[in-house]
Amino acid sequence: MIKIKETLSKGKGVFAAKAFKKGDIVLVKRIAKECESNNPHATQYGIDRFVLHDEVSTNLNHSCDSNCGIRVNEAGQHLLVAMKDIAIGEEITLDYAMENYRIEFFPPQCMCGSPNCRGKITGWKDLTKEKKEEYRSWAAPVLFELDAIYEAKKKQEERVAANH
């Protein structure tokens, strides 16, 4: 059970109406529609595939120290899963880098307020190797696929450049 309400400083947010234990499914992010391109509320599902999720999902605020991560079910839906215990009334947050390879539409300054704040909202491609490893079981699998694709492209470009 969750509810949408106003936060003190970030507009609307999603809050726990019941307690969740680490590993609990907090919500199923239902796809509302496909997008022609990336936008501030889009989630990346492939190199050039972006979707909009339902209203609840679009009200999830970013945190560099989020309490939820992503798992994908058999139907390909993103499940928001508790990475740690979440108390009743606590804001449910997601590090947007856990499901978006690149972030293009947010202000330069992150406002999550976490002691571990990176200073700006980044996509997966901008995370350190250590952070990616920390998120390994909490990030959308497509991000690892995109890393491999972009790394292969980069190596190909380097080979082409070396031969010219």
C-alpha cells in the first residue's frame, strides 16, 4: 500500500502506507504508453525505447541513497522492490540511474538531501564501476546490456581510428 502526497521540498512523492521489508515488492510499474523519445518522466527499456509508467510511478522521487530498486518480472514489467526496510509514512524513492542509462532533463543540482548524494542526478552510464556493482541486483537488466553495447561500439570506433 502506497499513497501520493506533497513532500516538503520536491513536489509530490510516493509514501508507504504500510511497512515493507527488504525484498518486498512495493509496486508494479505499469506502462502507460510508449514514447517517441526520452523525456523527463520516461524510463529506458532499450537503446532507443522509452516508456511512460502510470501516475504512481511518475511521482517517485529520486534519491542517491534510495530505499527501492528495480527487478523485472516475467512479463518485462519493472517491479519496485524494497532494498531495505521501509517504515509507514517513509517516502519511497528510487535512484533514477537504476532504470535509465542516461539522464538528460534534470537540473544540474540534485536535491535528494542524502548524505551520499552524488551532487547531480545521473544515469547509469555516469555511475562509477563501484556504484554499478553495488546496484548489480537492484538495477534494470537492460542497463547491463546497454553497457555491453556501448562498450563494443567504443572498441570498434577505437579500432577504426587506430587504422586511419
